[in-house]
Amino acid sequence: MSTVLVSRQPGLVETVRAALPEGAGRLRLATEVEEIEAELASDVEALAEDGAALLIVDGTSLDPLAPLEGLDKAGIARFGLPIVALYDAARADSLTLQAMFAAGVAECVPHELLSSASLRAALLRAQARVRLDKRRQRAQRPRASEVLGSVDDQRYRLIVEHARDVAIFTLDLDGRITSWNDGARRLLGYEEAEILGRPFSTIFTPDDVESGVDKTELEEALAKGNASDFRWHRRRDGSEFWVDGQLMVMQRHDEHGEPTGEVIGFLKILQDRTEARRTFDALREERDRHRLALRAAEMGSWDYRPRTQTFSLGERAQHLLFGGVINGTILLDRLLQRFVEEDREPFTSFLTRICASTEHRHTVEVRTRDREQGERRFMLSGLCRQERHAEQAEIIGTVQDITAATRMEQMLAELNASLETDLAHEVAWSKELKRFAQRLCATTDRMHIRAARVLHEHVQQILVAARHVAATVRDRVDASLRKQLDRVEEMLKEALASSHDVVEELYPPVLYERGLADGLNWLAHEFELDAGVRTELALEGLPAKQPVRNVDTFVFGFVRTLLRHLAHCAEAPSIKIRVTQKRDELRVSLEEPLGVLDPGADDPRVIPPRVLADLRNQAEVLDGSLTLETPAHGGTRIKASLPLTSRQAH
């Protein structure tokens, strides 16, 4: 018996050699299926009779089905060889095992339980199963001569005609169908009467017919005696299904039952293997998605056996950590040499933590450094799993290249620090600007007061004296000059009134002489007289007399400005003003029922937005705020809140 081992791990040779019985033939090692394709395909049937065992070993691969795809592509997996597949139980589920058996595997052995004894038992079971399958096939498939020529032997004819799950039919030398059993009717959908005489290509897909696959199969059967058929076929209703079939030549026999070598037709046997094929395709598609996801995430897989201190690295993990494909199984010491010295102890501690905790996933960051790629960072995640039949726990995990992500985080951290510095400068500048605005406001108030005093104490006195002089001279001049003096007196009177208004605007005597409470009462009273609108004024917590503060000046100007705009709306039934002073805050609100103080209202009498913006800016300079509300009963409410700080109080 000759044995072929397909593996990328040379260390398995001794394990396989110890499992083979005494007197076994040669053992050949191949790393890819293509290396043995030519040898097996040249005389595969002779090797099958010889009992050659083909071992597929790739326990560290993320894809345990890859070697089986190579067998199927090479046309080897369907010739009855006793194939034993070693697989990694951590990455194979029930669908994977089903796909293995569908691909022609006779026995599957988990890599975790691999030993010479378990492998020897698997080889014996695989050989016995293959021999049993061949005997069963021989018993179920009658010889072609018996199907065609033994008319009197009804036993074989009944087997062919009543086989319900196997399609059996015959062809003549031109490839036309000459017989059709019930299994063929059920599988392909054609009744015997409508299919007889039709060409063999009837059951092939249009693409295969165009490519001449049906003719190639007939030619191969004539040349070799049989031809395999593993492809999609078409039913009568146009649906397609995957078949496992054989096309064999039929020879004429003499009176002694011996073949004469004269080919008289072909025998075709088909079985529906669609479900197995779809399972295989689904697993392969899922594998491709998994592979693309890992590649997109720059991730690879690995496992670690603490008992032997060996790592098994997937292909992607090999590329990430070592920059190329290496022997997938390496010792812990070699992997540690790959890391920078500072990260070796944290990595061994990481493995220790995982072994001590079987319920949690652990992570660690490590670095590699070389001339070609420079320093790279990796995130390794691991989880300990304990199989019921395993002698010792195993660690499985992933490795991800986080070099680019780490660099991006560093860049973001630097950018964030720069933004925080800029923001701190902006905040400091904003505070300084606000302090400057407060000083400017205080200076402006002082200038207003000084200008008002100059107007009141000097200019107005001069204007009054000028009027007195004009009145005294008026009786001593002639009529022509008297008219001119009357005009001068009127102009002096108008100038005196204007200066009085300016003084009231810059330095309201009622505010600075009697305080905020009396100043607000005076404003409300004047507004009722001028506009004829009832004013409800509520004052809470305001002392009768106290030194005028910046906030008092703002509140007085705030109420006076809004009342001036409301004076044009005589139809307003009433105005509500509330001023409340607490220990550290002064609040003022003005509410009117028509909504004309809302700058968004569709009313030509509405307060100009710039006026409201000026009031808000003045409140913010004093560290306060100004808001505009629309009560449920309608109208507009404008509220201002001002803190009473020591800086504003004096």
C-alpha cells in the first residue's frame, strides 16, 4: 500500500509513518495537491485497487476545505480512494464535516486528538469503508451486458427499471438514448416515450452543449472505458441539479459470456448530489467572506498549546507577524524573538492570564521592529477553550495590525492638544475682551455723566442767561429788532429743551438721585401718561435708595427702550413689568400681549432686530443673558438676568 501525505508540516511524517502497518509501501510527502495530481491521475484506478491512502493535513489553515477543493479539481476525490482528512476542530463545524464527506473523505480525525494510534484506527476504518462501498456499488450496479443483453434474466432488469433514486439509461454509438428507467424519469422529468431516440446532449446545460462537453464525455469513455461526470445537468422543466455520474461502454459478449471487445453502446448512471454541492459551495462562499473580512481588518488567527509551547499561525497571521509565509507551527521562543524586548514579558503574562481564566477574552499590544517595515504594532486577543476530550486546554486568538490606527490616534491626540491650546487662548482672549468691554462700558457711563453735568450745570445756565438778556433788551429796541430778538428767544428756548432731553438721556436725575426703584416707577408713570396704556409694575427685593450700579443703569435703559417702542402701539391693553433682586442676581422681564416685541413677527411696528441685539450684547458684557419667550396665552415676554458681582456693583 502506498501512502501520500499532503501537508505543510513536515513534522507529521513521523506520526504518519508510525501509524502505517508493517510492510506498508513508500510514504510520500507533498505540500500541495497539484504535486500528486499527475501521479495519481495517470493510473488512479490501479492505486484505488492497491488501497492507497491519501492524507489531507492542514490543521493550522483557516480553510480546512482548501485541500479537498484541490482533490475535486484534480479529479482524484471521486475514484474511491480511502481519504483520511485531519482537521482543526476549533475552525470546523458540522457543515464543514458534511462538506468533507461530500467531497469524498472516508474518515475525519481532529488535529487535537491526533496520535499514531488514532491515525492507524482511522486508516483501517477508511479502507474498510471504501471496500464496503465498492462491494455495495457492485451489487447495486449490474453489468452493462446484463442490462442490455440478458433478456431472460429478469432480476437485473427489475433492478434497473425500478431503481427510484438512481438514473440508469443506455445510449447507442451515436449518443442517442435507447432505454430509460424509472429513476431517470423521476430525476430528469422525461417520460420514456418522449426521451427515447433523443441525443445525449438533451440533459446537459446549454453552456456545456455549446462547449461540447457531451461529446468529450463520449470520446473519453470510448478511449478509457468509462468517464466521470461531476457537473450541473438540466431537467425537463429547465431546473438544474448537480450529479455524480459515470458513463461506461457496453461490449458485446460471446456465448460464453466473455466480452468480444466490440462496443455496442454506453451505459449512463446518475445520482443527485445537489444538496451536498450546495453545502460545499455555501461553506466555500462563507470561507471567502471570512477571508476577505480578515484581510480588510488586517487580522489573522493563531492558536497556542501550552503543553508543547507551540504556536500555529494562520497564513494571514504569518504575513502580519513575519512578513511572509513560514512554517505555520513555531515554538514560543521564536515568536518572542520577533517582538521587541520590552514587550516579551507582557506577552508571556498575557498567555498566563488566559490559561488562568477560561471565561474572558484578554488582549495585549506588542511591537515588531525590522529594517524593511520599521516598527509595527499589533493587538493580540486570546481566549482559552477546554474541549471535553482534550488532554489540555488550548488558546485560540486573533492578531490585528494596529500600526496605522495607533499613528492616527497619536495624530488625533496631537491635534486635540493643539485645539485645546488654541481654545484656551481663545477663552483667555474672550475674557480679556469682555473685561475691556466692561471697562469701556463703565468709562462710557462716566463720560455720559460728565457730559450731562456739563450740559446741565454750564450750557443750560448759559442758555437761560441768554434768554434773560434777550428779554431785558427786547423793550429797549425798535420794532424791527424786536422781531429778531423774538426769533432768538425761540431758538434759545428750543436749544434749552433739547439740552434737557440730552441730559435726561445721558444722566437721568431720577435714577442717579433717587435709585432704581423710583426710576422705574417714574418710567411706568410717564409711559401711562404718554401712551395711555396701563402699566403693571412689580418690584421685589429692590432697596429704596442705594448707589447706582452698572446693572441698574442697564435695567433702566432696558425698560425705557422697550417702553418707547411700545408707545407706538396704543391698542395694547396693558404692559407687565417685573423686577426681582436676590442676593446675587437681578432679574427683569417685560411682557406685552400683542407680540410686537418679537423681531420675527409680521408687523411693521415690530421692534427692530438690531435693538434687541444691542440689548443682548449689553447684558452679555455684564455676564448676564437676555431671552425672548412666547407665552401660551400669546404676546411676547423679554427677560434679562444679571449677576450682582462686586465689579458691577460699584
